[in-house]
Amino acid sequence: MEDVVIKDIQGKTLANLPYKIDSIPIFPLSLKEIMQVGEKKYYYYLKILTITAKDLLNISDELDEKEMETIQKLNNFDTLMINFCTNSVFQENILKAFSLFLCKDEEAHFISDGKEMYFYIGEKENNKIINRKNFDDIVKVIKIQNSVEYDEEKHNPANKNVEKFIKRLNKSKKKTEEIKAKNGNNFELLDLVSILASKGNGLNIINIWDLNMYMFKDQLTRLQLNENYSIQKYLLGNSFAGASIDLKNNTYFCKIKNKK
């Protein structure tokens, strides 16, 4: 995707608006909707939508050289289809994943017409089709809306103060990891919601659930930058047994690489 398109997706998501790929409007999930399906299932469905050929190679121990070469040439949709056609559990979960992220009061279906295999949403006549041509774009929108990808190489701080602040956060990474390892603490969505609800301007424990994940992470990041302190320091010695939170490497915000 071009940078201008990515900016458009980000802007619409920040305004809590859907982004359309072909005939499919993709709505960002609210925190309330995420909690309804369950945090673990939400994250699992997000993960299986982004499975790649590299993932197949990592989990396959009995491939010969020719098979490995074949897998390396697959695109993301073909990789998804291999898993879908060979694993009944995956079949059920991928349909649930599509239904969660792409459907509003509809269900996702699979069809093979002898020439092509593809997914569709709702009634087939509505032409909401997910196939090899649009799959990567759909996944990219979902990833942006759910704020699970952050490209460090493209990150360009707006000013020197922000750049210095980010450098301080990076320097504290080692200390953060040491504390987390010592305490065995892994912060989940509810922890982050409570922090932002207690510190966020205009946000409280009631209205915060209407935010989508992109808006939520944006507000967490701005809380750090605008008030010029890190949530790591806020938590140290406070209510979480001396543990700290690392927004960049926390399980909930971990990067899902999308290599083609």
C-alpha cells in the first residue's frame, strides 16, 4: 500500500470510520466488542489472518528441499488456503476470524467453484468476496485498525523533544525487561484500560470501551508524550508490584510482521 493510502486508513480509524476494500467495508472493533469475544480469542483470530509461508516453514519439520522452495514462492492467500484445506480446526477459526473483523450482522463463508477458491460475506450475490487479489489489502487494513504493526524504520519523530523522549524509552527497555522477568508480570488489556481511564483526559471507565484499538493505543502514546513521563515510571513502586509496562513489546501490542 502507498503511504497516502495508509494515512487515509489511519485517519478514518482515528475517526472510528470504516475503510472499504472493493465491496467490503471494514469496521474497526471497539474495546467493548473485543472484550465480548474475549481477549485471547481476539488476538488468536488476528494472528491466523496473517499467517505466511515463513510460518509454514517454521512449523514443518518433514519438508524436503523441493517442498520448501514451493512454500517460499506462495503468497499470503495461498498460504492461508493450504492451512484452510488441510486443517478442519483452522477452517472453523478462519471463518470466525473473517466474521469478527469483516462482518456486521453477517457470516463469512467459503466456496470452491472448480476454478477458484475464495471466501465471501453474507449472501454471495452481495459480491463481498475475499480472494487472492484483495486479501493482502484487507489484512493490512485490519492490522492498522488494530494497531498491531509498528515500522521503526519509517518512524520519524515530529520534533526533537519527541525524539529525545523516544530515546529515553528505548534506553529504559533493558531495565523494563529485567523487572518484568523478575516479577513474572504480563499486562493485559484490562490493565491498560484501567491506566488510561484513570489518567486520560476526558476518558473514564465507562466511555473508554467505545474506543477502537488504534484510538486506544494512540491515546496511551499521547499520554506518555504530552505529560512527558513514561507509564513505566508511573507503575514502578505503585500498584503493580514494581512491574513496568512496555507498550512496544507488550504481548497485546506486539508486532505482527507481514513479509511477502
